Amino acid sequence: IAPNHLDQYGTMNNLVSDFLDIEEFVSEESLYVASESKDFISRLKGKAILFSVKEVDGWVMSDIKLFVNKTTFSMKRGSVILKINSGLIGRHNVGPLALVAAFAYKNGMSKQEI
């Protein structure tokens, strides 16, 4: 969680408190949280799957390359390797992109579909 929307929430504490309501609707095995969100993680009642630029749910990212028009990287878990190529620019997008790819693979999408 970043200090976005503070104009509506006033404080980070209010923002985190509101976001914690998600635990009522999402099971632990489906709750993904950015590992940088330390305050949010420390206030979770249950567990969450953490993701970052380096890893998500057993997948490890490598070969991150940034270009003026795209971001590319590889992610590997076991013998499976996914090559990700996105028009989103910046290293900060690798974690969320990897999360989406890992979630898609976990839910039956093929490497080609991803």
C-alpha cells in the first residue's frame, strides 16, 4: 500500500484499516500482497502470499530488462519458465506483472496464453 488516495483517507492508518476489510472476502490462498507493504502485512489477521520484483508464489524473476517502450523479464518455478514482455515501462511493474502471470498459470492458462 502506497500513500495514494490520502486526500480521501486523510492518514495511512485510515487507508490501511479500510484495505484490511478485504480479508472478509478473500481467502488466504487467494490474497496477494506486495512485500513492501510492511504496515499492511503486520496488521493482517491471517496470511497472504507476498510478491515483489524478485519473487511471487515460488516463481523467481530474472533477466529484467527495461526499454523505452517495454519491460521484459523471465520467471521460473521448477522447470517452467515464462517469458514476459509488457508495454508497461519500469522495474516497479515487474512484481504486479509477475503476480498476474503466476495467478493465470495457477488457474490453468497456458504459457502461450500468458
